[in-house]
Amino acid sequence: MYFNTKSPVLADKAVRKALEESIDRSQIAKIQFQGLDYTEPLSGSAVLYSLQKGYEDNVASVLKYAPDEAKRALDAAGWKPGHDGVRVKDGKRLEVGYTLLGNDPLDKATAVAFAAMLKPVGVRLVIKKADEADFSNILSERKFDLFLSRNRSMDPFGAH
């Protein structure tokens, strides 16, 4: 997940951390593997596969699913629950855009799952559809708040 730290709402480190703690990676994996007779451990590296020499899980110790902690962090950062459950600070609602490329059903299901996970914490996720051809432009010009991109390596030596 890419966070646009130049986005006004995501410039706040507490908000970024709360978003990370609100996402259940194991649920996202279930969505991605839906319909397949397949499971695997959650990825702990963006460089090596778990079966490769030198692999270390350097994600699990720093990225945890903890929505209650996320709520407390947002409270401490001044984001208070609004009348509709969406948090508010200085009159601004805690709304974050999520850029969804293309029409892949699994990507749509993932976006909807993100929105459902963030809602109880008090974050409104606004899903914004974009054309796959705009991928490079969206990233290079930072036309996003949140953006999901995965390495899909066909290389047996990992993602490079």
C-alpha cells in the first residue's frame, strides 16, 4: 500500500499508522486467494520469497492488525468521532481516497474490504476509479491518497 504523504490528511504520521493498524492483512489474503485451493503465510519481505536463503520477515514486528490501538492513536492525535462515525479534526472529516485501477473483481472486493475495515475506526474510504493506462501518471504525479500495488514476479529469485 502506497501512502501519499504529501496528501494533507496523510501528512499526519498518526493517521498513517492508524490506517495500517486497521487493515487485516490475513483477510485481504483470503480475498486475493478466493476460489483457489491455496494458502500461504503473509509476506514478510518485498525482496525475497519465504523459501529463499536470506529471507527474513521484517514486516510482522512492525505491522500489526490492531484497530483498537488505531482508535486510541486517532483520539490522541485530535481526531474525534463525528455524529456519523467519521472522525473530525479542526472541522475536517477523516476521508481518504483509494485509487482503484481497472475492473478486476478481486481488486474491487479488496477496495470494499479496506473500506469496511476502516469504517469502524472512523475513517471514510472514498474509492476512486481510474484507468489502468494512467498507472504511471497517478504514481509519478501523486494523484492518490492510498494506492495498492503488488509485485507479481515471475522470477524464481524474488522481486527485484
